[in-house]
Amino acid sequence: MDRKQIEEILTKIFVKRVPGLKPEMLVPEAEMANLGMDSLAFSWILADMEEAFGFVTQGADVMKLKTYADSLDFVQKQLGK
């Protein structure tokens, strides 16, 4: 799976889980805290990522996800790309 495919899936997950979030708001430098995401939405996003991409997240890794680009990089790394 290439980065573009990862981005398409992540965008759908984020838009589904964060009320009012539009796909065009998900630029790489977008900070999670500024996207209107609360802790529950973040938990659902992580669960959806695990299901969509077939891996399990670890607490220490998740704490490093500060921007949308961090999420893309994290998934890509988990998938071994």
C-alpha cells in the first residue's frame, strides 16, 4: 500500500470520527489538537486505524502523533514501507 492509499483511508477515518471536519482541513501540518478532536474521537480513530491497516498501536507510539503527517508516517512505518 502506497502513501496515497494510506492517506485516502486515513482521511475517511478522520472525517468519519471528528464532527465538522472536512477533508481539505487534513493537510500534513494540521495539528491534531486544532482539528476539533477530543480524546474519544482520537480513541476511535486509533481503533479504526488498527482495523483498517491490521496492526495494534502502543501507547508510547500514539503519544507521538501530533500532526496529520505524523499519523501518515506512523501507519506507513507500521506497514513496513
